Amino acid sequence: MKGLGEEKRVFPLDTVSAGVILIILAVTYLIYSPNISSSEIIDYFRMMGNLKTFIKPPLILFDPAILFFNAVGVWSLILSGLHIVLQRSVGKALEAITGASLSFFIAFLLTNYADDIFTWQTTLGYFIVGIGVLVIVNGVIHFALPEKGELNKKR
């Protein structure tokens, strides 16, 4: 447990990572915003509201989401390498790899949903399974590779 005067340490890579994800989001927006009109998005939500059920989003919205998740996955792999080289943290590197895997998995699900290979129910089911696997893997990582100092505190 931390004392009253102790603060949680923020690693520089965490801040850099937040900045990179914002840049990925901005670049995705700049690439795709000329092709997507706000009326398409508004019409989609109106139609869904009128039907009172989920309907598949317009196909034009899938490409930006797929690009975003693939780019975040690539960044997470780079981040994993940086964690090993700069911080010598295998645990953080493994967490970044699991995050990359989830990002690529979401891009895969969206691609298959957009191409009508998966239904929305199948896509949702696989997504929930993916989140469950991520939680389990991260739990194992935290158990097997505790932060420095935690191992000594438990003894």
C-alpha cells in the first residue's frame, strides 16, 4: 500500500503512448473525413432509433475504424519493444503485445462483419471472448511478473 505522500509513478512511455494514439486518431480523421458526411451518420442513428433495433452501420464507417485499430496494434508492438529497451520491463512489454493482439483482433472482426462473413451477433460474441482472453492473459502476466518491489512486500 502506498503512503499518504506517495504518488503513483507515471512512465514517460505512457504519456508518449497517449500522444501517439491521439495522432493516429487525428490522421484517421484527416484521411477519411472528406469521404464521410455527417448526414450519413445522423441518418444512420435516426433509422436505428426509428426501428428501435441495431442495424449495420454504413460501410463507409468501417474503413476508418479498421485503419485505426490496425495502426494502434502496430504502435502497441513498437511500444512493446520500447518497454524492453528503455524500461527493461518484460511485464509492460507483454501487456503491450496483448493490447496489440486485441487491436488486430478487433480490426479482423470489423473486416469480417463489414464483408458479411460474420453477423453482428457472431462479431459481438467473438469480441466478448477476446476481452475475456485479454483479461486472463493480463492477470497471468501480473501474477507471474509483479512490479519491482511488490514481490518483496508480500514476503
